[in-house]
Amino acid sequence: MTLKITVYSKSACPQCDSAKQLLKARSLDFEEVKIDDEAERLAFYAKCGPSVRQMPQIFINDQRVGGLSGLQAALTQLGR
């Protein structure tokens, strides 16, 4: 099964870097979308839901799995 993985990130974000490293270590392709502008980031958070206020935000097959811990859980569940 092919996974469509999108990582929404920002510059100078250790959690973002860790998420990308995890995906690379597992040889999983992903698209990165950097949102460094604060206003754009706040608008993005609003689209994700009321409790979303941090980066990275990761989507697998257009479903939000959350940040780094959500990514780890999703990959485990998918057997990746």
C-alpha cells in the first residue's frame, strides 16, 4: 500500500526534524510543506482543529495523525 505522507513544518523546529528523520530512516517518501509565516501558520492550525497549536502536523493519506508521537503511533499501526 502506497502512503501519501505530508509533513507541515516550520524552520528551527527540532520535532519537525525528528519526524522527517524518522520517515527517511524508514525509507518512506513524504512531501514537506514549510509554513514559516506566523499568520499562515495560525490559519493552518485553525483548519486542523481547535487543539492544534504546534508543528509538525503530519497527514497520512489526507488524515491528520498529529505530530511526532502521532506519526510514530500511525507507522506502528500500519506496520511501517
